[in-house]
Amino acid sequence: MRKVFHPVARAEDVPPGTGIPIKVGDDPNCALFRTSDGEFFASTSLCPHQNEALDQGRLEGCEVICRRHHLRFDLRTGDCTNAGGYWLRMMEVRRTGDHIEVGIWEYDDDPRSA
Ligand code: FES
């Protein structure tokens, strides 16, 4: 396996304190967040509680708050901070100039990557 970084957005596409829906590889259900401090995080976009779109959630510091039932997720870890048993799958983010890239593990022999 190897980690492959996919370009997902330009930095200017994500104003500080917001999130946007993104597609990473074949997965269309991902989200990119930019905190008010300018840090970028990427995760699955569907809330693990009842599938609300987390890119529509509210950011407070490094937490995204789901708009439906207000579960809070720490974007540094993916952990839910106000209920047990929920977490987000987080992905590595890197910035190359103005471009934001998200890394996911892919099989070397995946015929889709040929
Ligand atoms: S759907 Fe997100 S907290 Fe319920």
C-alpha cells in the first residue's frame, strides 16, 4: 500500500471557519475544514450519528458541531467530544502552494490506479 495525495481544493476555496464537501479518490463523501486559525483538516463528511453533512456544521476552534443534534467532533483526532461511541475517519492533509491535498492509502496493485 502507499499513501496517495489527491488535490481537492485551493486554499482560497475554504474561508477560515468553514467546511466544504470534497471528493477524495473515489469517495465523494468527504469534507475539508479550515479553522479560524487557518489549519486544514479532512474527514468523512457524513455524521456517524444520522448522516448529516458535517461540512454544513459549525466550527468552534478545532471542533465541528453537527447541525442536526449537535454532536461535536475534534478534528485533530476525529473523536466525538460530547457522546461516546462516535468518531470520524480523518485523513492527512498537506498544502502545496495554494493547493490542498488529502492523502489516502491505496493498494499498489489497484487496477483503478493504473
Ligand atoms: S446527525 Fe449529527 S448529531 Fe445527529
